[in-house]
Amino acid sequence: MMSGEGIIEHLINCTWKFLEIQKGSSLLTSDRPVIFNSGAAFQNFHILFSCGPNNIFIATNTPHEMNRLTKNKNTLLKHYNDIVSRQAKDYVYSSDISHSNFVEKRLNKGVVQCFF
């Protein structure tokens, strides 16, 4: 297990990207907005969270994992919104009401273990 300082150093050394999602689509956020996959020692480790309705922060262990996650923005958007809605405890936030039915079907359905 990593200490707090070890985790911070690991994140600093990750491959980072802020990705813009096209207008007309939007990211959700929630009371549990961060998606982690695997432990920091694994090659497919990644962290994702939205930084607004059209921007997502991604950190990965490898450039290969970054390319895998970002090669299709529509797939990324779909999976991110699905997971952030399912792992929310009480609240999911959107920039408009267009996601209402999507969120109602998924809210508080449990933490998803794998991004895609």
C-alpha cells in the first residue's frame, strides 16, 4: 500500500489529459464523482473525473492506457456518465434536465469495478 506522499508522487508521474467533450453532449457529476480503476501499480490504472459539463480530467499509468480511454470520446462519455450515476449515493448533477431518465435508472446501483 502506498502512503499519502507515495500516492501524490505517483499521480504527478502519471500521464495526464484534460479532454474536451463536444458541445451538445455533457458529462455528469455526483456525490461520488471520481472513477478509479485498479491499483496504482497496475498498467491499466486510471482516474477520471469531470471538470464541468464538457471537460474531463484523466490520469493513467501509461500512454497506452490513455490512448485506449480517449480514442472514442462518445464511448468515454457514455461509460463515464453510466458509472458516475451508478456509484452516486444520493445526488447526480447535470447542466440540464436531459439526463433525468438516464440517472433515475442508475442512481445508487453500486460501484462499477471496471471502466471499459
